[in-house]
Amino acid sequence: MLSDNELEEIRKRIENASHGPWNAFVEGRDFESGSSFIQTGSGDIELIGATEADYDFIANARQDISRLLDEIVRLRKSVNGCD
């Protein structure tokens, strides 16, 4: 089980990362020429050796992890009768 401290550390990493949403743009899927990249709120990220699925996973993690943390908090409150 994740402790409240661990959840807070994850939340801090999200808050310190570039603002979202992040979007993956994959050459050959989303456009025809150039290199694949992840567009963030403060610039682009290019990866070496990443698959199309890697780009999608990393880009979506920016949004997904925040939502998962919110759901954990909601469920814990519900279980503890604070809902």
C-alpha cells in the first residue's frame, strides 16, 4: 500500500513537471515528415529508441497519474467514511 507520504511525493513530481496536457505526435501516424515528439506546456520532448506506444504512454502519463491520485484519495475517503 502506498503511504500518504509516497502519494504526496508523486503529486510533487507531477506539479514540478511541465504543465499539461502533454500530447504525443508520432511521425507517420500524426504527420508525414520530421521526428516524433511529445508536446508539453513548456516545449517538446524527443526520445531515442521509443516506440509509438512509448510516446503515447509517456504523454498520457502526465494526465493519467493526476487522475489516478485523485481517485485514490476519493476511494480512501469513501472507505474511511469521509465521503
